[in-house]
Amino acid sequence: MSRATRSFDNADIYGGGEAEKVLGQALREVPGMRDSVLITTKCGVQHAGNPRPDSPHRWNFSREYIVASCEQSLKRLGVDAVDIFMLHRPDFLADPEAIAQAFSELRQSGKARWFGVSNFRPSLLTAVQVACPMPLIVHQVEISLAKLDAFTDGTLDQCLIERITPMAWSPLAAGLIGDGARRLLPAQRSYRVEKFLPELDAVAAARGTSRVVIALAWLLKHPARIMPVVGSTNPERIREASKACDIDLTREEWYRLLNAARGEPLP
């Protein structure tokens, strides 16, 4: 996957399916748009109350649910196939063989071209990959200067080994790196970006750009070729974020930012 690819990330639970419908409307209204973009979407999260009032919030990777979810996403998007279909959250009852059957069925029917996962433990990704006849090509996981786990828990190492593209969701820590947070997930409320913002601003000033550009360039420096998923709906902010592709941080700059984000020097 190329960094230059124009990609739209989605999921069946975003806005209760409305996000997919909005993208589908844009695809219908803009001539040739479908041929020039990469469409990804995800499934596997079932909210409480679905399908019965007493149903708990849970994750579902059963073969039937995966296939049905993809078909429903296609209807909302108004397309015949999605480019990349992902599993959203790691179902504790995940059966790799059932997942492989669902992916094979979707690929053979032409409803999904490629497959990936999101928020998986490296060990579960391996189990699914061993069962699947096709390669898993993306792993979407939270990565930012405020969320460094992927650098130490084996996620990025696995991406390098398996040639999987890591897609970094919340690469600006839900807006904490930038002009302020919009919607923080519970786990993100403990992020302390103030420990690295001064260093981030110093690098940005030296480079004549913004902290947002440097924060994204920091991700792009990694050899796994991290693809940041930028969540802004403001076209100007998206244009600003794209400038990160033109910045190649030095190793010294990169490690200064890492040390600041860690809050301590390396051993």
C-alpha cells in the first residue's frame, strides 16, 4: 500500500452506519471518485441491546456475522466491493478457521478485495493469518506520541516481518496534539501530552511547520511505513496534515521526540 493512496477509513458502527451512508452519497455525487480512492471498513462490534434488549456490548467474529456485516456495509456505501475489510476489535471467542471461511467467501464473491485487522494482539493476528489463505495486509491500531505501545508490544515488529501496513488511528491523540481534543476515549483521558509538546513545538519551529505536521512525520519515519488515519472533517487541516509526507525527520529529531514522549531517556 502506498502512502500516497487516498484512503477513506470507515466502520459499520461509526454513526450507527451513517458514516458509510455519507461516504456512499459522495461516491455517487462525485464522478470517478470510486476509481481514485481506497475504501476500508470494519465489522465485529455489537452494541448492547442488539438484537435483544438484554444483549450485552460484545464483539462477534462468527462467520455468519462477518459476511452479513460486509453485505450491509456494501449497501450503505452503495458499492459492489470494499477494497479492505477489517475486523474491528479482537473477539475473545475468535475462531481463526471461521474467520478464514468468512474472508474466503467474501473474496470469492467479489465483495471484499483485501483483508486486515484492527487492535489485535500480535499473537491473535498470527493465529488468523495462519488460518487464512490470503495475506492480511493492514493492522489498524492506535499509535501516536501519546500512545507508544505498538513500538514495544511486538505490533510494529510483526508488521515489518509480515509486510503488513500499520494504520495509525488517532495519530494526533484525538486532537490533544493540535488545537485541542474533540472526543476522548476513556483511555485517552490519562494522556499527558504536555510532557512532549515543548519538544514537538521546538522541532516544528526549526522546520518552519506545525506540531501536527511533525507529529505525523514522526510516525511516517518508522520503517514499517505507518499510515496515519487523519480524522478531521476540515479540508484545510487535511491539507496541512498531508505536508508531513514532505518531512523526513533526522534520527536525532525522532529520538528527541521519543524521549520526550516517554518522559525519560532511553536506558
